[in-house]
Amino acid sequence: MAVFQLILCIIAAVVLSSFISRFIPKVSTPLVQIALGAIASQLPFFPEIELDPELFMVLFIAPLLYLEAHEIDKSELLKSIKLSLSLAIGLAIATMAAVGFILHAIWPAIPLAAALALGAALGPTDAVAVSSLGKEAALTRRQMGVLKGESLFNDASGIVGFQFAIAAAITGRFEVGEAAGEFVLSFIGGAMFGLTIGIIANWLFETIRSLGWETTTTRILMELFLPFLLYLAAEDVAHVSGILSVVASALFIRFDRTGIGPNVARTNIVSSSVWGVLSFTLNGAVFILLGMLLPDAMGTSWDDPGVSNTLLIGVILLVSCVVIVMRFLWVSAMLRIARDQTTHLRRKMTPERLRSAAVMTFGGAKGTITLSLMFTIPYALANGHWFPMRDELIFVASGVIIVTLLLANFLLPLLAPNRSKDTSLEMTEITIEVLRRTVEELTGRVTDDNRRAILMVIDSYTKRITRLKQRVGELDPQGYAQLQIDALGWEKDYVKQRLADVKQRRDATQSAHDRDLEIEACERLLDQIMNSLRHIDTDRNSGHAMWQIRGRLRALQRRTLTLVRRTSSKIRRTTPLFSDDEIFAHTRMVQLHAFDHVIDRLYEEMTHDQYNTEHCSMLLLDYRRAESALRARPNMGGSAEAIAKAEDVKRESYGIELGVIQDMYEAGDITRAQAKALRRNVYVMSVDADSSF
């Protein structure tokens, strides 16, 4: 029961961290999770439990490495393979030796083998942490490719080195020749075992799919089962490196790119979603656990009279300096030795190349793998005695992780700042990519029942992509976006004035039924426009939150009054209730009049200097297209049911589009400013959700 409570509490903390990170974007998610873990460990209801080190290795490292290797860009990996392997193997071994011997020299109480184990654990970098930290920095594709490739390979080298160092610390015996032989056997054997399983898995998945036996459920379960099976089989059956088996197999498996059709696309979408949730949860859980264990490890070492607190802090700073300085020197040397791909000559280290070396240095933050390895340090030696300085080693490793994360969090944006202004061409290409991915996901959701509605929505996305391609070269996207927002404001003002006029008019030319129908149509369209404005108008002052709250309260008030009015009419039978077809048709009619009002206003603005004439022309074309689409319907009232389905799909598509934007932002493909602009565009487009059908 205690384990179950711990799992629930950790998951709750991970979920909370995802919300908190949105409000403090300049602080990386891992740092937020570490802080939450430290706070949670002090709460009385948070259970205390010790995890089995082997279970921790299987539960966290195996699936995370599998996903990291499976999703890495293979072409970028091949381009930077030499530098990545140099950092992953050469630098990892050098760091292991330097940290081990220096730490043992200044703190003899720590055995050399244990110090070497700490050095091996500090070799791996955390690509997930780098991706999170890099959102405020503009790392090049090559830099990200090198860092991810290094993280992939040095996870394996660091883990194998750590395991040998821990074995030597436990048994007290370390033979260099024997260790080297076992190291090579473990590496080669692990890689061969992983490739073999990968070949079998590819054949198995393709065969199952060709026979028509694959379902979304079976595919996802088998995929989730694979990394655990690989690790356990390699370690317990083949007696080779389980980590290398997982990495080699994940690099080779390709089942998520085979087959075509909506069922395959739907399965791939679900698979990506499941792995995304699992990856974030596992990574978050590790950092939450780091925060939970940090106070106890700190308290144990801090209160120990035999351990100097000054020495503890000094060791953390010293080890951090050793790791950072060695990394900078190694990266600089590799950049100096490497030959230019065009001239094949070695280049001198210019200030720009030194800055790139610094980016690669601070981009190699420590994280999940380092902490996971330190958790696997056993509590006892082979002779039954407690493992010496175990808490202190974990404390030092945790301190180095925090130092490297803090440096990456605050120095990377200074060394590689994001561009302050996005060009139109970049934003157009990014927007088209978002729309393309949205169309792909919609295509995977087609069924016999929703085929017509989804095809209508896909057609509207295709038209948006076509219009965007026609706008390549636009010099001021911010000006056009502001004109779109102002046009929404004109629509809002027109509908509000029309609503006020209807409520004030009491003549006999309009029946109560028509009056109520007009009021409800205006209020529905006004709610739609106001909802979009609340999302996109982010340039207000500190009163923006109160403005949003007041707007939502007014919308709730309008809906409540409409419900009361319709209920009263039904009870008193004073006014016949109108159907959804009537409401739909009348709302479209009001929207047409609002479009006409905006079109007239745009023509008027073209004679002034407030807006760019070309912007007005482009927006006029969009409004004319939307107006033509509405007027071209032969029977708007009778199409209410069909359009309602399309509206539901359209709303779903906007959710997909926002999800694609968030995925691209979290993957580091777009900046925070670009993500904000893309979200604003989605909310602008949602106003006339069905006008382009």
C-alpha cells in the first residue's frame, strides 16, 4: 500500500510540475520537479520507501533509453557520429578517471572504486533535460544532434563503467585485463543481442500487420513490453549489457514507419501519445525522487559529526568544475582537430567556435541517468558491511546535477539567445508544417460515420495551406495579425450593437419568436468572438486577468438568461420554441451581416494610413471567401445537422493543432515566441470555424 501511495504522490507532483513550468518559463521543468520533490518529502502524508536498485534500473533507464534511441534523428546522428562517440566514450572515460582520482585524493574516506563509480555516473548527459533547457536558447541542429547522440552512447558507456566500478567496490578486487575483456564482451555482445532482437521484432510486427492481426491495443502493449524484455533477457539470460541491447535494438526497429492507411496512422498516433506521456512521467518521477532523496541525503551527511559540511560543499563545487572544465577542453580540442567538410582543413579556434564549445559544454547537463545510477549503489558490500559513504556520494552527485542544470538554465540563453523577431518565411513554413501534421492526424481518424465531416475540415486546412504558400515573402506578419484581431473587434462591435438594438426595439413589426431568435443568434456569435479574443488579446496590461474573468462572467450571464427565457416560454407556451436549424441559419445570417460590416470597414481603412494596404487586401480576400462559402449554401437551415458534425470535427482539429504546436515546442523545433504566435493564429481561425466549409 505504501508503494501505491508513493506512486500516486509522485504522479501528482509530476502533473503539478507541468502546470507550474508554464508560469515560470525561464526555469526548466527538471529544476521545478526537484524543488517539488524536496517540498513533498517534508509533508507528513508523503510516504517514505526504499526502491530496489535493480528495479529502478529496469523501470526507468530501459524505457527512457529505448525511446531516446528510437526517436533520434538517424541522419543527424551519422553526420556527427565521430564527435558524439568521442564525447560518449573518450570524455566519459576521462571524466571517470579524473573525478575518481581527484575525489579520492582530497577525500580519502571515499574508496577509489566508489569515487570512480561517481565519475562514471557523471559521464552521461541528459538529452531530455537539454531539450527542456534549450527552449529559451537557440541551439543549432548540429549542436542538438551531437548532444543527443552523445547522450545516447555515453549512457551505455557510463553505465557499463559504473557497473564495473561498483563491482570492484563491493568485492574489493579489480583486474584491469579481466575488466577490459568483460567490458568488450559486454559491449559487443549487448549490441549483437539487441540487433538480433530488433530483426526479429521487425519481422514479427510486419508479419502480424500483413496478416491483419494487429490492433491498436496489441501494438501498444507489445511496444511497451519490448524494452523491459530486452533489458531483462540481455542481463539475466545472455549475460551481456542490457543497456546496449536496448539502444541497439531501438536504433534498428522501424515498425512505426511501416504500412499505410488510416488504421496504421491511428495506431502510430496513439503510440506517440502513449510514449510521450510515459517519457514525461518517468523523467519527472526521477527528478521528483531526486528532490525527495536530497533532503535526507543532505541531512544525514550534514548532521554527521565525522563529515565536514564545508568539505561537502567544496567537493560538489570541485567535482562540478572538473566535469565542466574537462568537457570544455575536450570539446575545444575536438573542434580544433576536426576537418572542415568542404576544404578538409583544420580550422583555428575563433571566438565564435569557442562560444560554440561553451554551448556544447553547458548543454551537457547531468540528469536522469546520473541519478538513476547513483540510486543503484547497493547498501552493503560483499562482506556484509555498509557501503562506505553511500549517502555522501548520492549527495555529491545530486549537487553536481543541480549545478549543471542551473548553469545550463541560465547560461545557455546568454550564449545562444533566441532571435528576437521571427521572419515571415520562417513562420509561414512552421505554420504550414503544423497544418500538415494536423491533417495527417485527422486523416488517421476517418471512419464511415465521420468521413464527410472530416473531409470538409481537411479541405479547409488545405485552403489555409494554399493561402499561406501564397503569402511567402510577407514582411510584417505582426502587422497582419494585429489587423486580424482588430477585424474581430469590428465584428464584435457590430454584433453587440445589433443585439442592443433588438433588445430596445418593441415595435409590432417583429414577433416575439423572431425577436428571441435574433437575440439568441447574436449572443451565440458574440460568445464565439469573445472567446477567441480572450485567447489572443495577450497585450493588455496587468488587468488582463480581470478582463478575462469579467468576459467569462458576462458570457455565463447571457447563456443563463437565454436558458431562463426559453424555459419560461416553454412553461407559459407564450412563444413556440425554435429548432437548432433555425438558430443555426439565423446565426449564419448574422455572421454574414458582420462579414459585410468588416468588408466595408476594410475598404474604408484602405484610404487611411493606419494599416498596410496589402494587409487590408489579403484580409479582404479572406472575408470575401468566407462570405461566398456561406452564401453558396442552397439551404443553410437544412444543413444544420451536417454542419454541426463538421463543427465538432473542426473544434477537435483545433485541439489537435494546439497539441501539435505544444509537441513541436517541447521537442525544441520552435521557440516560445513562435509557439505563442501559432496559438494566437489558431484562436483567430476558430472564430469562423465553419465559414470555409
